[in-house]
Amino acid sequence: MRHFGHIAAAAKDGLFFQEPCVFDADSPSPLLSAALGATLYSPATRPRLADDIVKLAGRGVVSMVLCLEDSIDDCEVVGAEENLVRQFADLDARGADLPLLFIRVREPGQITDLVRRLGTTARLLSGFVLPKFTRERGVPFLEALTRAEAAAGRRLFAMPVLESPELLHLETRREILHAIAETVDAHRDQVLALRLGVTDFCSAYGLRRAPDMTAYDVGIVAGVIADVVNVLGRADGTGFTVTGPVWEYFPRQERMFKPQLRRSPFQENRADELRTALIAHDLDGLLREIELDRANGLLGKTCIHPSHVAPVHALSVVSHEEFSDAQDILRPESNGGGVLRSAYTNKMNEVKPHRAWAERTLLRAKVFGVAREDVGFVDLLAACLAE
């Protein structure tokens, strides 16, 4: 699979200076964690889940979470587990190209039980999402994952969700964060990424952000995101990929852009037209939040609606200017440090302070590609939605 693989080759030639790389479930974990992109959640109860997964893969989705936790009623868990077993058998029989698939469980025992029940179709599974992760809750999940890997004979990843009230509360946050850091460090080979449960954070205080507000406008949420990145997202080799929080709002009609996108995405006034459509469908807040996610050290995003996937991926593409700066900073002759004038002649690149940023930028460039010099976000988004 590759990002933007669903776009026609001719269109990609006009968009990318460097195309995204190919990857699969067996790729190195640093590459996979950067490539997660918009991770789309779906309730495990959906009767045509296999159809949905195949269709969404054809629309550019590269990672999905099939949820047995908060998205379904307590009384539906048994039926949802049975449905997953049936749907995985269906997917296996089709032999279609699939996204990275993860199952969000409620209890550790579900991990080993589901791998056993999935049998040979567990080879389609990339791992499990672990809810309300703390050291006390997390260790049994990770131990169950180790047993499941042995039974399946393949690598399975964990994606812990940081969403417990103890992590939010100021008096316990420091202790909880350091305990989580020690736990995931001890299981570093298993942990693909850490996810933020901002909806649960808001719930603890009876809050809900409006569609014109980002998570960073809610002070108590912004504070905990900053602390999570501070402890768990460091660029010194001890950190992990931390993904952006869910955006709760979506348009009433999934094919909201189709009438406007029958013309070339590159024609004059196209940017203003598409931006107006985005704002009209309450996605302006999503775009601002994606940009703030990256500015605050997050990569990728939890999504609950297919219409969110294309904006997340389009904003993940590295601009030609970013790519140029990163390459200059990482040139062998720059190892000694110093300051370089940007090739765009609009900034100074400090080799040592900007090195970690440059390394992360080139990794993102590898998985999401580099836009041509005259190509912007609107061009990329329009091309995605036109397919």
C-alpha cells in the first residue's frame, strides 16, 4: 500500500516532486508509525464490515480500528466479536488489498481469545488498541499481546490510548505519565504509537468543543497534550509517535465535494471555491486542528468519518520548501553545525537545533511524499476527492 495510491498516475505526476513510498504490515515500525495517517475507527458491529474495509482501502484509507469498546453498547460485545471472526474470514477469502487493521478491545483476555478464534485469518491483523492505558491496566494487555503473538506466529502491535482521568488530573498526572513511559519503554518493540483520548478528557469535566474550536482551544486538554508530548514524544530516541485527537464533527452527506470537483483541481479560483466548501461543512476547524497537531508534535489522527481522511493526508504531505530545508540541514557537510540561508531565501536554518525536525520531516516525506513547488494543500485535497 501507499498513500495517495488511489489517485491516477497522471494526476500524481502533476502533484508530487517525490511520491510516497510503498509499505506493508511487515515494514519497520518507525516507518509504519509515521504512515498511519488518518486512522479510521469503525464499530465492530457493522454487518458489512468487510465490504466497508475494501471500499475504504480503495479510497485511500491505510489504517483502521475495528472497535469493541466505547463505540458499541455493552450488550453488543459478544455479537461484535462473532461478527469480527466472520468478517475476517470474508476478507481473507477475497484476497483484496487491505489497510492496516487493528482491533480495539475492552479487556486483556479478548486479545488472546480473538487471535485464537480468528485462526489463520489473524494474519490480516496488525495489532490491538488498548483503552484507558495506565501502567496498572496496560501491563496485563501487553502480556496478553505477547501470548497472542506467540500463538499467531507473527508480529502484533499495541496502540495504547491515553485517556484515563488520572492522566488528566493535575495531582496524579506526573506520576501516571512517568509510569506509562516506563511501561511502554519496556515494551518498545510492541508499541507502534500512542493515541490520545481527548473525548474522555473532556468528559471528565463535562466539556465538548464546538465545531469552530480545536482541542487546543480547550485549556485543560491543551495542557495534558503538551505534557504527554513532553514526556512521551521526545525526539532524542526515547519518544514515541503520538497521534492527534479525534475530530467529532462530519458533514451530513459523505459525497459533499463531488459536484464541485468535476473540473480540474488546478484551475483559477479553485482554492477559494474548495475552501468555501470546507468551511460550509464544518471542516475548517478540522484543518486548523491538524495544523496545530503537527505544530505540537503529533503525527496522524484518529478519525470517525471517511470525509476526514483526505484532509488529514493532504495536510501530511511535505511541502517542497520544507523538503528543501530538511535536506540542506542534513547534508553531510553540515554535520559540524552552523547556520544556512534557506534555498527559498526566507529563513535561516540552524543545523544543530533544527536537525531533529529535519529528520522527522524526511520520514514524513518518505511516507506521504513531497509536493511539487507550485502545489498546495487544496490541490492535493481536490485530487483525492475527485477520485
